Amino acid sequence: MGRTINIGVLAHVDAGKTTTVEQMLFRTGTILSAGSIEKGNTQTDFLDVERKRGISVRASATAMELGDLRVNIIDTPGHIDFSGEVERALLALDAVILVISAMEGVQSQTEVFWKAVRALDMPVILFVNKIDRAGCVPEVVRDALRAQFSPAILELNTYANAGGRDCSVVPRAFDEDDAFILAEVDDAIAELLMLEEIISSQALTTAAYTAAQAGKLFPLVYGAAALGTGIQDLLDAIGHCFSPQDEAGDEPFSAIVYKIEHDQSLGKVAHVRVFGGAVRNKDIVTIQRPDEDENLSEKVNQIFIPNSSRREDKPLLLAGQVGAICGLGSARTGDVLGETLFQRYYPLATPLFSVEIKTDPGKMPALLKAVAELSDEDPLLDYKWAPDERELFVQIMGPIQLEVIDSLLRERYNLAVEFSAPSVIYKETPAASGIGFEAYTMPKPCWAIIKLEITPRQRGAGYRFSVGNIRNETLDTRYQRHIEQCLPRALKQGFYNWEVVDLDIKLIDGGHHIYHTHPLDFFLATPLALLDGLKNCGSTLLEPMMDIRMEADESLSGKLIGEVLAMRGTFDAPVMKNNRLFMQARVPVATSREFPIRFASLTSGKGQYKSLFDGYEPCPIELGVVAKRRGVDPRDRAKWILAMRSAL
């Protein structure tokens, strides 16, 4: 048995993440020479669209050896449009290297990724890259990291000649200042400081490594990946500051699917992280599916370790390992295989726009199949097909993702498509508490009675379902499950035809008939009860918001305040410092889509602008959008019943 650790490399776009991975592979002897993004020959960006654009769009796995330690590396996209790839990769990781540019410092995605890894309590190494860039001041970046992220950041090396190609780094011995940082996370060091004892460098080093492995201390390494500078220090930090686990197979099998791919020769490929036990070729694997009545079982046809664009066939995968499994045709991202021993999730991506995809009518079946596959790989696309209108929609994060979808459809599926202009995705939520009721008892044979109690929840709290004290003789447990299974689908289109969010639904009463009830009846009746409840509660339209932060010349104060007000935004009092204006505002996505371009023009390109998605807020209906209903509307009760009974 060996030791394994699964590391994700995360960064804001253009911070040098893929170059850092390339240099780590080269320095460990995994590859003979380091590729470059400019030449399009890196190990982890091997898709045509990645090499053409020079950015990562898919999470990609590779591996290296550090002594007896196998390090599986998942290189993730840094562009906000592909945050979903990072969200899914987090399911598989033990630790993270967060790459920060010494020139640009803490950027919007840096903050997003930091919040995610800390929420998941993962150990993190900070790699301040690009210290060769002219004008960079690495210690300013360090101070910003300590101020914005954590004071428990400890430098493992020091640098010289920053801002030029002759920059260099050397490991540093810990001193008294470091002891005070360590004292915040290590009681033994704190006690020695109180007693004014002399603390050896070795004691500080041991304490630092132990605290880093526990995720209480965050090592910082300086470097310039393009030159190979600091890479050995980063590799040493991985060996000392991350704690691997022994591969073992004596527990029950448990794994999670963190990525789905479609291969022309292999079919559907499920990328998994194994948390317990082992999975072997030809094993029958249970797939847990919360929204299904019964778990699925499928046979493993092939196992391999993905290593960049290559495959390494394996007879089995053990706990701690990541790998790919063929044969699980029903698998979806997030599925648990076997038993649930460990599970984590942190939402990173919220699609803000919807687009319609169009093609020649004769090619629509091929387009539907292609989009279904792409949505399998990226569930956030959440495609919707309206057969009556012959319209196909997908959800996207932004324009770069749309370009990638276009490229994939053309290159992988040989499909020429057109896209509508992106429209903002609104949501809705109950305005007050209320009751939804439906008695579907005619025309016979049918019988389904449902009574729901609907209660609004705090913004961002999500949807929750529960069952009251209902006797099985009144409403059989399997019909209760049918209602529970149907509600998430019914919530996709509410009173304004947007997804309904942030609510509790409690099944408080209902009834079935021993002779007349058919299982379909509760699937038919549940949307009727839900919409009756939303009518009684009232519905509040919600619009997506952005948190924007601006730095510009103080003379632009009035213009920027005017811009924010024109966008229906709110703002904190601007701060003036050294003739510079610092301003934070909250604006609707719908009104601010073109603002980054206007900001660049207003500041003549000399301002700094950050934006982060910041949840949903109520929007007056006259300023928002009521969506078009897709499919038959349950509020037209007679037509809905006919449609559900296949009588239209």
C-alpha cells in the first residue's frame, strides 16, 4: 500500500496556475520538459478549445511522485464562467494550492476560492507567483492576504530582486515574529512565549508543519513559475504541510462522482474519488440517487487513472485514490457510489443567464443529444427542451462559456448553431406563508388529495421538505415519496414561471384511495397543489445582484455615484485615500452588464474593478421579467389533466 494525496490547484484566471502545474511535473521528473500555454503543449490543457484560447475550461487530472508519496493534481479553470468545474473538483480534494499573482494580488476569484476551501476546512498553501513581473511588490500581496484572508499566514521562503528575470528565492528559518503567528494556533508555542523561553527554529518548524496539516496555518511560498523559481520550495511545502492518507481497502466501498466525460470509444466515463474500501473491474456498484425510489446497480467495465491526455489501466481503485470508471451509464455528477462515508459540497457557481440554441430543424435531434451530453458533463447547463415550441435553452455563467459551448458543438458534434442574446435568470419566492390544496378525484379512476404548508425561508437558505404526522393508512408512504420527488421539478416554474427558491414545504395532510389511486395521480396533483399554495402565499420576484468594488481617481466620485444610482444600486460611503477613491456597491445584474466597459472608459483604463455574485434580492415586478411558461401550465387545470393523462 502506498500513500496518496489529491491536490487541487486553484487561481484567478491568468495567475499562472497551469504553468505552476507544468513546472511541478517537470521538477519531479514526471515530464522531460515543461510545456507552455503560448505553445499549447501543457499537460493539463489538452482540449483544442483550451489550447486555442490559452485558458483552462475543464478540470484536468495529472499525477507526480514525491518520494513514496503519489500526488494526484487536479488543475482547475480560473475564469468565473467555469466555476462549476471547480465546484465539482472540490468533491475529490484533500488540499489546495491557491496561486496568486504578485502583480494583480487578491482578485475576485481568489476570494471566492478562499471562502470555499476554508468552508470545507481544507489545508491550503498560498503560492505568490510572478515575482519576476516588473512593478510587483510581493510583500504588499502578503499583507493583503493576511488582512483579507487570515493573519495565520507564514512565509516559507524569501525573495530577492523582485520585478526582474534575475529574481530568486531561498528557504527561510523561522524567527520570533513567526513564533507570535504560531502562538495563535499552537498552545505549546504560546505557553513558551509567555514563559519567555527560547524557542528553537526546529520547534517552530515542527509546529508550523503540524498546524498547516490541520488547516490552522497557511504556508506562503514566493516564486516565478515561468522561470521555475520557487517550484522546489512549493514541492517541499507539499511534502511537509499536507497530510496524505494510506491507501486501504478494508472499509465498505464508498466513492463520489466528481466529473462526467463522454468518450467516443469508451462512452460515459465517471471520474471518482474513493473514500473507503475498493472498487474492482467487473464489480457491481450501487449508485445512490436521492430522487429515485430505489438505488441503481451497474457493472464496472474498465478502470483507469487519467494522467493528462493519457490513460493508465488499473485493476482496482483504493481509498484515497482518484480514477475513472467506465460502465456506469446512469452516473451523474455528485452521485455516491456504495455507502456514504464522507461527502462535501460547496456551491461556487450560479448561472446568471439563459440562452436559446438554434440549428436547422433537421439537426435538432442531434443537437438535443449533444446538449444532453454536455449537460451531463456540466449539470449547471440545466438544458430545457420545449417540444411544443421546438425551443432549446441552456443556462450559462457568461460569454466565454458560450464561446466554448459553440466550439464544442462544432468540433465534437459537427453542429453549426446560433445563440439568442443572453437573458438574465430571475427567481421567485413566497411572499408569505400559506396553504396549497388539491383534490384530484375526477374523472375516475383517480384519487390524490394533497395539502401543503408553504413557508418562506431566509434569502439563500434553499428549499426544504418535511412530512407532518400523517398516518400511512391515510396517505401511503410511497405516495408521500412521490410528492417529495415531484416537488423539485414542480418548483422549476412558479407563479412568474421562474424557479421558486428559499421555502419550506410541509406535507400536512392528504389521502389515497385503496382502489382508485394510480401512482401517476400524485405526480399530476402535486404541481396543482403547489401553484395553489403559491397563489395563496403571493410570489416575490427575485433578481441576481453583484457586489462591485472600484478604485479610481477621486475626481470621478460624482460620476461613479451617478452610475451606481442609475443602475438601481446601493453603495457604502466612498473612501478617499492618497487622491484615490475606493467604493463598494451592490447592483442588479440586469442593469450592470455593460458597466465594466463604461468603467474602463471613465477611468481611461487606470481604475481597478472587481465584481462578485452576491445573491438575489426582491425586484419590483414592473422592473423585472415574467418568464414564458414552458410546457402545459398546471393553472389551466383541465388541459394539465388531459396532458398528464396523455389525452391531448
